[in-house]
Amino acid sequence: MIMIDVLIPPLDESFDLEIDETITLKDFVNKLTDIVENVRNVRFRCKEFGLFSFTKGEFIKEGESFELQGIRNGERLVLV
């Protein structure tokens, strides 16, 4: 398990989350958007999102786990 910080610009909020580093981008985004929709009582019109890593300076790839892509504790990501 690792702790990451995810910034969601349309909400102007960030969320600190503990995740399993073996999760893939698609599974993570689905879980994240479900949590945010329930907690903030909002609905995302689009379910197609990407994650950008500030540390790595690149987007997270869809088919590989966070662990294989070098996402570590304290990583700051942006949902776009």
C-alpha cells in the first residue's frame, strides 16, 4: 500500500489516498471517481480520465500497475 495525493482541478481539491500499488489506471480512476461523486455529491459527465504525475512529468500508462510505472509513496498526481 502506498499513499498518494490526487489533485482534481475542476473541484479545486486534492485527496490523499492509500492505494494498492498493483492497481491499474482504469481501476484506480473508476474507484476514485466513485468516491469523489459520493463524498462531494457531484457527477462527472465524462468517465475517460488520465493521471499526470508531477514527479515523473508524464501521464500514467493505462495497462501497467502503478508499481511497474514507479509510482511511490507521496506521489502527487493530477486527474485530467
